[in-house]
Amino acid sequence: MNEPSNKPAPSLWQVTKSVFAAFLGVQSSKNYQRDFSYGKPSQYIIIGLIGVLLFILTIVSVVRIVLSIALK
């Protein structure tokens, strides 16, 4: 049987760290269990989408800078 839980849901900072660790593939099993036991999927989806968007914007910016330097 599932035991009633009195542990709080992960904070926004913990969710952000978990998503970043998942991006890098270095998520600890302790945090993985916490995320899947007590976290809300919507928080992870939103933070994940923001992370992907920031990653894409960073890559586009770096490519534009490199191309502007190379084409001078």
C-alpha cells in the first residue's frame, strides 16, 4: 500500500535544478524519486520548455555572432 506522504512538494528552485540535471543526464536517483513521487508534472513541463527555449536562443545568438565575425 502507498503510505500517506507528509513531505512537501519540491520548490521551484528544486524543480529548476532537477530539470537542468536531467538536461545534462546527471540526475541523482534520490532527486528522481522525489520528483516522481511529490512533484507536479506541469511544473517540470513548463520549466523544461523554458530551458529548451533558452538553449535554442543561446545557440542562435552564438551562431549569429560567429557569422557576423566571419563575414567581415
